[in-house]
Amino acid sequence: MRHISALPSLTATSLALVSRPSSSLFSSPATNRLVRFHFRPRTMASHIVGYPRMGPKRELKFSLESFWDGKSSAEELQKVAVDLRSSIWKQMADAGIKYIPSNTFSYYDQVLDTTAMVGAVPPRYGWNGGEIGFDVYFSMARGNASVPAMEMTKWFDTNYHYIVPELGPDVKFSYASHKAVNEFKEAKALGIESIPVLIGPVSYLLLSKPAKGIEKSFSLLSLVENILPVYKEVVAELKSAGASWIQFDEPTLVMDLESHKLQAFTHAYSELESSLSGLNVVIETYFADVPVEAYKTLVALKGVTGFGFDLVRGTRTLDLIKSGFPSGKHLFAGVVDGRNIWANDLAASLNTLQALEGIVGNEKIVVSTSCSLLHTAVDLAYETKLDKEIKSWLAFAAQKVDEVNALANALSGQKDEAFFSANAAAHASRKSSPRVTNEAVQKAAAALMGSDHRRATNVSARLDAQRKKLNLPILPTTTLGSFPQTMELRKVRREYKARKICEDEYVKAIEEEINKVVKLQEELDIDVLVHGEPERNDMVEYFGEQLSGFAFTVNGWVQSYGSRCVKPPIIYGDVSRPKAMTVFWSSMAQSMTSRPMKGMLTGPVTILNWSFVRNDQPRFETCYQIALAIKNEVEDLEKAGINVIQIDEAALREGLPLRKSEQAFYLDWAVHSFRITNCGVKDTSQIHTHMCYSNFNDIIHSIIDMDADVISIENSRSDEKLLSVFREGVKYGAGIGPGVYDIHSPRIPSTEEIADRVNKMLAVLESNILWVNPDCGLKTRKYGEVKPALSNMVAAAKLLRTQLASTK
């Protein structure tokens, strides 16, 4: 394990890197002096909430993974980070952005950065004070050989995951990471006056959980008084360093918060008011409308200069602003979508801005993004193979920066007519393009409204039929789809795509990999096998590539967690399945074994939620179209003799609207979409689904309503939170596999640890419905980790079968 003095000590290391004569991007070889950026004149105020960190070609990902593997040093990782940050700042400065954010970069996660800042390190990581270094930081994120990682869950309703803080009444907050101040100074040394961004104290607490062993009833907000001194220290240092603005992100204000939680915001910012004196402060909200009471609380906060709102997903917030906005305050108007890749409708956004300008005044309106651009791809300029017409309809993060600037200029009377005309032409092209609409698909999807698409037999009868057919032992073992994707395997796919090897060579290579995975599972004595998905680049992209209505990028990567990036497909038109997508590989795998082989599919809701979705029709209409395509695939797998079919809905919970008033409608069409996919299969065909890294307890009845035969759900990393719902009396009669170990950590659990976890499950679930499986797929792990972990998992299942048999 590495030990370095700070995370990262930018004043000492990174600023030195910036001033190097030849190895730095930002110094002059002739004079060996720091080169400052020169910017365009600024007009109307513009602002970016946050920006992607990975780099246009995932530079940070590869640097992180090299560091974790011991192939590069901390200094080399820091050098990559310095170059990425400065290039991002330069890009925004060159575009004319006035309010450029700093401290939105992260080596893993911005919430984990805040945990480091306030020194809230769980005791198991052995931190004894001082500046938090990479060793402690990455142990919290990923675990290490002796202790597990902290819980990871979805960031609101996005596919980004954050590390959940663990807090209790005895937590001793202390200023333990100076990252925010160091990055502000780093930007300033480059001539950029940035806005340092901090996750606000109240949202940080509300996004936390009680530490293990602490009662659930413990009030996290009782820690407000304890955490504020650290924020005051950070603010004082930023002020001393020359900051004139600070951005506090308080996204929990868009949730349905009880009055005492709203009062916590009032109290916290009242306490911070004197510390914030002399600074301009903007509080950012995003991802949804701000409820009426929260809006009233927000705009009344003391010591605050401006307020940021998502006006893309929060259109009703416009009515609140029009009905009353505090005089003399800045409005950061988030009119450019930070969550999708469609080009902004500049004319419509300008109309919105002009209406708002009439309310708040032209000196107080700031054109902004709806949220951080972290959730979109980086730069469309790197997409050289994308269809030209479709490309003209899109805007990635770099282009959204230009859109913000163009709108700010237009609002100040300096409209770029050519830029606006090209934008209008692109929108007209998209609206009229014949490639968008398929009338037959639309009719088929519309016809779905007349039925709820349930299987004809109830789940208990189906399970009886499946037990006779599959002949599985009690506590059957399985995995959840993917096996490790080696460099050699990725090379095979890459070469086939580049036509460097022929189809026969490709099929032979994939067949050999499937055979290796099947033999390994048989050696481990796993009961229900998977083929390992060696032919798949991504669980959504793989299917999108074979469905109509999808487009694909080469470098459209988006961070999911840590170094893990995904490349969401773009759904631009009506969706259908031209031919079978998985039957060939699943049939091949089944022919290699007498054990049941799972057919592996991604469900319609997950394909929808993990894609960039067309915004010209309701999401549920697109989801129904995808459901019909997956239904055809399920039925073809069944005809090919595949008796167990897993339809992953990993992202079902993720798409749940943040506001309770909108959740029932979403769950209705999302669950219905899943049922459509498998409503026609035989009783003996066992339908599995899988969900991961979200809070499921509040939607457990909708999960039951999906009517799957077996559900596997992430459980181990979240401290077995899922089991509490069954302790509280929820009756569940289908098969269920709560994950027994965390696959996002390199740590290998022992047989005893897994057996102990399964015993906890048996305390609340019947043994005849319980499955034993990991938390998630194994794609990101190495075989040196996978083999012993699965061996221990199978050993634990066998041990418990013996114990159960002896008690009968």
C-alpha cells in the first residue's frame, strides 16, 4: 500500500508540475516562466456547474488503473490530473465563460472528496489524523486486503455512483483535505479566477447514512453544528487565497423534504453567514423542480448572493421564479441540458432567458447549465465516424460550453446569427428526418396499452414446474453474467471491429473464451452457468448496436464510478429488432454443458436509462418499443432450448423520479415494460432479473410486481440494507439472490464470511427461494480475484446445505 503525504498536495507537487519548462503544457520553453491564459472579452455572465473529469480519451481512467496496479507513481497520476484540470479551465476561459468552477475534478467521487475534507473517515481504515492521502482515500473507495469499501449508491436519478458517508454521534470532524483550496490556487496561478465548488453541508449530511452499529433513528442532521466549523475553515482559506465567489451544491433541495430538514438549511447558512461575509455565494440545485416550500427556504437564506436552478428538468421552477424572486439576487439559469447530448434549442432558451431577464434584471441573470456536465460525453469533436446528420443534432460537454456562451452573448445583444441559424437548421433536420419514425413500431407499441402482460400462472406454480425441470439443489449458486474482460479479449473484439481478423477467426476466439468460462464454472461446481459475455463491450451498447433507432460514438464516455466509464448509445428514432441478438452465443454455450446456461439480456428500462434518450417523445413510449424488441429475443432464446433467461434491470430504481408525486406513473410503465418482455414464455422457463447499487426498499412492492421468477439484488456493499425490508414483514414468494460479496472491490471474502452473510438471509427468507450469487457481474475483476472468491462462495453454499439437511 502506498503512503503519500497528501491527497494530492497541489501546492507542493502539482503547481511545480505546472511551472516545468518542457514537460508542462503551460510554461514557455524560451523563458521557463508560467504562461497565463488570455481570454476573449466577456459579455453577459455565463457559468458551468461542473465538467467531466475523465478526459476526452479517458486519460484519468488509464492513469488511475495504472497507479492501482502499481505500474505508475502517485506523481505521475497527479501530473495527468494537473494537465486535465488546466485544459478544462483553459477551454472554458477561451469560450468566454465568466464563472468557471474549480474543485469539480475528483480522483474518484466528489462526495468522497467531501468526506476527506471533513475528516469523516470510518475507524476501520486506520486513519490517525493529518492530511488524507491516496492510501486512505482509495481504501475508502475500493477497500483493501483487510477491510471492505464504503457503500456505493446512485447519485440521485443518474448512473453516476457516489461513496456514501458513514456518520455517527461520535464522529470527529476535522479539516483533513485541502483539495478545494489547492485547486483554486492552481487555477489562479494559471490566471483563472474560478468559483470553488463545495457540496453543501446539509446535502452532505442528508446523503450520508448512520454508521454500522448506529441506530437507524439517529438524526444525521444533529451533526450540523459539528460539521460547520470545518466549512468555516475552508471558506476562510478560500477567502484568504483570493476567492470572490463560492458555489455550494445543495441538490437535496429538489427532494420532498420535511420541515425540519428545510429548517436545517436555514440554520446552517445563518451560522455560516459571518464566515461568508465579503464573498459572493451561489447555491446550486439540480435534477428536478424545487418544491414550493424548499424554494421559499432557499431564496430566504442569509449570506447568499445567487441561486442556481435546473430549468430543463425543473420547468415548474420557472413559475416559482416568476411569482417571486428576491430583489438584487443573481439567478443562475440552467437552460443548457447537462444530462443529455441533444443540441440546445437556442431560440427557445433565449426566449426563456429574456423572460427571466425581465424579472431579475440584465445584470443579475447568469446563463448556466442545468447541472454538472459530468453526466454527458466530453467532446463531439472526437467523433469522426458518427453519421453527419445525427452528429449535427448533438452537443457534448465542450459544445454545451459554447452553447452557454452563445446564449449569454445573444442575451447581451451580441447574437451570433450564423451559430443560431445552424442550430435552427439542425433542429429542423431532426424533426423531419425519415430515419426517426417507423410507423409499424409506433402502432405495435401503442397496442400494448390494453393489457398488463402478466404470465398466465402465478409464481409459486411456476417455481414448482421449474424445480422439476432444472433439478437444482437448495441454495443454488450462480453468477450474474459477465466474467473478467482480459486485454487479449478486448484486442480480439477491437481487431474484429477494425476488420483485421475475419469472422471465422473472431467466432473461434470467442468460442474458446466461452469454453474456458464454462469449464471454470463446472470446476467450481456452480449450479446455473453463464457464458461470460466475451462478445460484449457493454451491457447496453451491445444490444443497441443490434437494434434500429440507435447511434454510437467512439469516445462518448461518461463516468459511472471511480475509473469505470460507460459509452451510452444514442436513441434517436423508433426502436425495433431486425434479427436475433444473443441466440447464437447462448446456444453455443449451452451445447458445452449439461448444466443450465442462462441467456443474458439487458432489460428495456435499463437500456432506456443507460442511453441518451430521444427527447421528442415521452420516455415510456420509447421504453415500450425496446420491450417489444427484447420480448422477441426472449421467445427466440426459449425456442433455442435456453431454460433460464436473465433480463437485467439494473437501472430500474435509478430512473425513479425524485419527486414522490411522479413516482407511481414511472413505476407503472417501467414494471409493465419488464413484464412485456417475458409474458409469453412457458412456466418451465425461469426468468431472472438483476438490480444493483440503489436503495430498493422503498420500491420493493413494485419489484415484486415485476413477477420475475428469481431476482438478484446487490446487498453486501450496502451492509445488507435490503434484508431489513423482509425483517419488517414484507412477504416474498419468488426466488431471490441478495448478493453475498462486493465485486467492485479487489478484496476476496472468506468462506466463513459468505456463510455468515447467507445465514443472515436465511433468518428472514425461506431456504427454498434463496439463491447464492455475487453482487453484480465480474467484468471489472481479474481472474486471480474471481476464482478464489467464487470457490469460497460455492463452499459456503455447500456448507450451509449440509447444515440445513442435518436440521431436518
